[in-house]
Amino acid sequence: MTDSQLITIAIYLIGGYFVIILFTSLLRPFVFAFEPIFRGLNHIQWFIRNPIRLFWKNKHSGVSRGVFIGLTMTGVTLVWWLLSYFVTLPFRIVTALYYDVLLFSAVSFSDNIDEFLKPKRGKLGHSKGFKYAVMYVLSLPFRFIKMLFKSGLYVLDSILMFGVSVVFPTLTMLHGTTFRGAGTKITQTGDWYVGSGNYAGTGIYFGMINKTAKHYAPEGSDNSMILARVTLTFCKTIATLSGDERDLVDLGDKGERLAQKVKGFYASTEHWREGFDWWEYCILKPNKMGQMISTWRIRPVALIHNEKIERTYGGFSHYTLSTGVVAGLFSWWLIFYTLNILLK
């Protein structure tokens, strides 16, 4: 091979390197630019599932409780749940295609490629100078195989997440936290910290709008929001609880007792924050305060920092390698089983 051929190959390799870097840097914001459209569909789905929640904001009154009992005893609640489940099916499919397939894939594959080309974790990520150059070249085959393996897992992750979002009513929500600490670790490991806020039960809290998540994120450069797919089913509106249960709201240390009372048939709570004018949601995790937990109900799709998607060093944790695989396989079994019946 001549010197000119070697130079040509080197130019192509270097050029290709920068082209791929440019592509991954543009892919995330390009796909994310369409997110407001699907967030709108997300809110429509949220409204259809329980339009009467707009009248269930006052936790100090027993009226909401009475209405809920009346609707439940007469069967209206069950009929509406079934009707809304099928009415929102098109919304669930469309939003799942965007969030669980397009956005998740754009983010995860970009992070995966970036980790191959610009590793930031492990010994290589912390090396510099000549040592970095040597380790970079020697680890290329291993990093390439790792990239291919993780890419395959991300495909499986996306497929499983899509199935869960279609079968189990799922909403796109936001969780405000720090960027360098919690936000990055959550997306890397899939583990969530169950804090001690306990406003409406022990668990992990989310909001439907950016404003809610930003309120709980620190000010300054260390703020972040985790955009996640959250399966709330079944969700209990705080205002429809019994009087003694409603009295436990906003008492901090009583949140654990509230979570224990509600958890069972219900997996989450929703409550209207007076003074803030927004809805908050809690995935209930009684007896888990202060612990790191993993749950199939929460699936991060993007880490947002300063209004843009940031790279997660090392890439997202794999839904396929968590308890989510059970929910995903069951969802796809149910989908194929239902299609088989309908197509007969």
C-alpha cells in the first residue's frame, strides 16, 4: 500500500469520525424538536382517561369522595375505564412510536456511538495524553463489539417499552433533579431514589409539565429533568380518599402511612398542589424510603439539561435487563393473542 493510499484512508477515517460525531449531535435535537406535538397528544390522553379529575382538586372537601363512590357503585367508573382504554388506544400507539421508539432510539443510539468514539467512563475516560491514545487504539475492537451488543439491547428495550406503553396506559412525565448527580445516575442505572418528601405518599414523584419538574430541580447549572414514560395504572386521586386518609397529605412523616393505606389495588396517586396550580403524581413505594429501587413502571427516554437533551455517559440502562422484561413480554403476548383472535 502506497503512502498516498494510506493518507487517503486516514483522511476518510478522520472525516468519517467527525461526520458521525456531527450526526449524533444533530440527531437528538432534531427528533426532540417534534416533542411538543406528542406532548399535546399525551395531554389529550391524560384528559380522556379521567376528565372529572378537574373537579377533584379540593382535598379538604368530602364531595369528591362521595361522587367517586357513587360512580363506582353504579358501574360508571368501570364502564368509563373500559371505554377510555379503547378510545385512547390510537393515542397510546402514536405516542409510544414517538417516545419509546423514535426519541428513545435517537438518544440511546447517539449515546452509544458517542461512547464508542469518545469514551467518557472507565479508565479510558479518565486517561489523558499518550496513555489515552494508546488505550484508545488498543480498546477499539472491544469498544466496537460492546457498541454492537448494546445496540442490539437498545432495539429490544425499545420493542419491550413500546409493548408496555400500548397495553398499559402510559403517560410521558418529567422528574426534576440534579444533573451531575441523580439525573445522570438514574439514566445510567435505572435505579430511582425514594425520597422523604412524602407529600402524597412515599414514592417517586413526577409532573405533567416542565414547570413542575423545574420546581424540584436545583437552580443554576446543575438542574435537569428526566423525561420518562410512566405507567400509573391504577391511579388514585387524593381528593377521593376517605377523610382520615386525606388528612395524612402534606404531613411529611405521615406520607409513609398514606402510601401503605393506598398501595394495593392502586399503584400511584395524583394530587392537585394548591398554590402551585399543577398536578403531581407519585409512584407509590411504601417501606422503601431512603432506598434505591428499580421499577418496570418508569422508563427514561431522555435526560434534559438547560432545555436540551444531554448525553448520558455510558448510555441508558437496559429495560431488557430489568424486571421490565416480564412486563414487556407479557404485553407483546397479549398484543399477539388479541390480534390472533381479531383476525380469525
